[in-house]
Amino acid sequence: MSAGDMQALLLTLKLASTVTIILLFFGIPFSWWLARSHSKLTSLLTALVAMPLILPPTVLGFYLLLLLGPEGPVGKITTQLGIGLFPFTFSGLVIASIIYSLPFTVQPLVSAFEAIPGRTLEVASTLRASPIDAFFSIVLPLSKSGILTAIVLTFAHTVGEFGVILMIGGNIPGETQVVSIQIYDHVESMDYGAAHTLSLIMLVFSFMTLTLLQWIRRRRFAFIPVNSQ
């Protein structure tokens, strides 16, 4: 494996780790609100969160490029604030990946939170547990499998991104050139040996991810009491 391949691999892991941490931090309270709220905005927000699942990555990347570019509303604000522009930077990759991987964090969390019986929280309330205490001592432990699933799916999905990464980040070595882009470069230059090495790494990673998800799913159902109804 060349130095460029290793650099792309490390950058991919850095991106996936950063996106997963950020999405988990904001996704847990947001998903809890979606799971328990009766607001009319819930359906709209749920649809917006799920849009990256059906929207072509290049379309999402294109509109993000317009939004964050020098003529876009966000780009103009960040320029005036002295932050600079996000396209073709690592920060731009993080922003795009957060949006693109959002449903892979939110949906497993919402499902886990919705599965918690309301009676459980009512009992905690009668025992004078505050909402925050109940959330940390009851909700999060009962939602452990959903949280683990969200972490694995978000990390794996970010690792495998291509279209949205190419649109918003381009192909800058050490800055935006992740593994998927590096594989594409190797194939374009007909360096099939290098492309095979990186592709094999991704193949093994995908298999391990699916195996881990199956393990989480089995453990989830293994700990459901028979008389839970």
C-alpha cells in the first residue's frame, strides 16, 4: 500500500469518526424528540431526515456546493465572518457527510426510543425521577442496541460515501481524497493492483459491519423478556 493510499485511508477514518461523534451527540436528543413529540412538524422533519436515502448523492452535493459556495447564502455569511468557504475542505466533507448520513443515525435511534414502553417512564416519574434522570438511567440503557446500531451504520455509511464527497470536496490529497475517491483514481489510471488492495479492504470492512449488525440484532432480541407485553 502506497503512502497516498494510507493517507486516504486515515483521512476516511478521521472523517467517519468525526461525523459519527457529531451525529450521535445531536442525534440522540433530536431522535428522542421525534419519538415522543406529537407536534405537527414531526412528520415533516422525519421526511426531511429520510431524504438522503432516496436523493441521488450528486444532487445533494450539488445543492450543498451552491449553498456553501462563494455566491451561496451560507458561503457569503462564512466569508463575512472570516471563516472562509467550506467547499473543497475537510470541514466541507464533515458538513456534507453529516447531512448525508443523518438518517442512518436518527432512524435506529427513533425505533429504539419508540420501543420503550410509556409505562416504564410513568413508573420512574412516580418514584420522583426527573426527566433527565429517567433519560440517562432508563432510556439510554434500554436503547443500547439502537445506539450501537446507529454508531455502526453511521460510521460505515460515511466510510463508503462517494458522490456527495466528490461534489463538495473534490479530490485533494490529504484534504478531501478519501478511500472511495482514491479507488476511483486508481481505476482511471488503470492501476488495478492498487485499486484491488483498497477495494478488498472496503469489502472486508463491509462484511465485518454486517456481521456486527447481525450480532447487535441477536443480542437485542435475546434480552427482550417473554412477558414484556
